[in-house]
Amino acid sequence: MNQTVPTQQSQLNALQDRLDFAKKLQALSTRIHATDNISQIMLDLAPEICALFQCERLTLYVLNKEQGTLISKVKTGIDADKELVLPISRQSIAGYVALTRSTLRINNLDDPTELHDIDPELRFFNEVDRATGFKSKQMLVAPLLQGISKELVGVLQLINHWGDGRFDSIAEEGLETLTATLALAFFQRIRTGALLPKRYEALASQGVISAPELELAQRWAQRKNKDLEQVLVEDFQVPLAAMGSALARQANLAYQPYDAGWRPNPELVKRLSRATCQQYQWLPWSQEQNLLVVVTTDPDNRIGSDNLHRSFPYNEILLRYTTRTEFGKLLEKYFPTQK
């Protein structure tokens, strides 16, 4: 008889803990729905979310349809001024979750067997850990899915449970509830153009296109599931040169237009792969002695920059900006598609 008392008490405690968790989660959801500035409210709420889920860090990624990548909007414990960009692929945990649209709970990132059992191709993209010196050990990651069609909006990633513990099923259910709230909130703001990529704001501020036209192009690109740059050039007749020059000025870089007569350096081609250049959005343009001129569509990508310096450790690197349309043409010259 006495043995049942602790059992009953533990069950009551567990029930109370679950109820407290649900109340706090509901309060967070209410605050998210009540704001128009989702990025700011998520930044403000990040410590509370970490405390609720008992984790050290979190990263909120939003889908960039133009590039087919995930871009960090909110992150804790990392340089807030630098965006993290991840491909939607099996080469990263968040990318895998976006690709499969499924929640993932990993107890030990150092155990290759655990990742292999989930998917033989799954890899832990540890470039962020290398760049920051942080050690990721456990993860609970869920996609932000909107509506009946389960349209991908982003990914929320929780990192390292307190005390080297493990994320449990309650945390997993709670994260899925939170991501559903975030998916709806972000989707509503995306439809109104509130999440227009910052780099394109330069087109309006520099008079290349009006702000209303830019927002219209954004909505049209999303409705047609087309690249925004493509829509701006084809449907709104924005010249590539004007776009490239404006975005280059915003990035404080020189603009490198496409030159049909340009040919890649054969020695550089040997050291590169199409997948790497496409993923990190950089390509060598020219080399003169120790100076390597590189074109990129994403100069703020810290992970891509680190990869570039590892690929060419003994070179002085000069970045130039180019549009994604022109980058695609250069990539094809480096690595011609078999026809």
C-alpha cells in the first residue's frame, strides 16, 4: 500500500508539470499572434523559449524560396549580425527537417549510428560549431508548416538540453505546437511583403523600382513559386545591371557583370566542385599572383566565407557581387551541364 503513494504522487507531479508547460506555451503563442514584428518578438521571447524547453540555444530559420535555402532570422549565442544560410538537403539537420517536413529528435550528435539510422545520407553540418567554438550535442528540430498543404515556411531548432539530458516526447509535442503558431504568423506576414529580403530593399531606396512595385513583385513571385530576381527582370523589366549595381552598393562591393567572353581558369576548376560553389554561392573570377577575385551572390554568408578561405588558404581574396542570374551563367561555364 505504501509503495503506491510515491507512484501516485509522481504521476500527479508529472501531470502538473505538463499543465504548467502547456500554460506557458499558450502564453508564448498568444504573444506571437499579437505582434506584427515576428522577428523582434521571437528575439525577445528566445530566452523564455529556451527556458521552457530547457535548452541552451535555439535558431529560427525562414525559407528563402528564391535560393531554396534556410536563412536564420533569430538565433541565440551567435553573432546576431551574421545570417546563417543552410541548403535544404540531407547535409544538415535543419536542412533535412525542411526537406522531409518531419520533426527530428537527436540524442547524440557525436554518434554517427544514430544519424545513419534516421537516414544513411544525413549529416551534421558542424560548420557553425567550428566557426563559433560551440559544441552541439543534442537537437530537437521541427518544420514550420502552414495550412492543409503543409507549405514549408521555416525550421525551428533547439540545441542542447540542460544537463546533458534528452528532449522528451512532451518537448517534441510542444515544439510542434509552437512551430504551427510561428508558421501561421510568418505566413501572414510573408503574404503582405513584411518579410521582404533586406537586400532587395536597396532597389527601392536607390530608385531602381518603387517600393509598391517591389512588394507586388514579391507577392507575384510567391504566388507563381518563381525566383524574385527572375520576376523583377522578366515581369517588371528591371535591368540586371541596375539590380546588380544597386545590390553591390548595399553590400559595399564592386559589381561584376556577366561577360560572355570570360573563361574560367583551368587550374582553379580542378580544385572546385559544382555542388560546393552552388551551395555557398561563390566562384573564382580571376587570379593574379596571390590575389584571387571571387564573385558571390551572398557576401554576408559567414559559413560560405569560411569555406572559401579553407578552399584557398594561401590567397588574398577580393569579393565582387553578381546577380544569381549571372552567377548561374558563370557556374555553367565552370561546370557545363551534360546534354
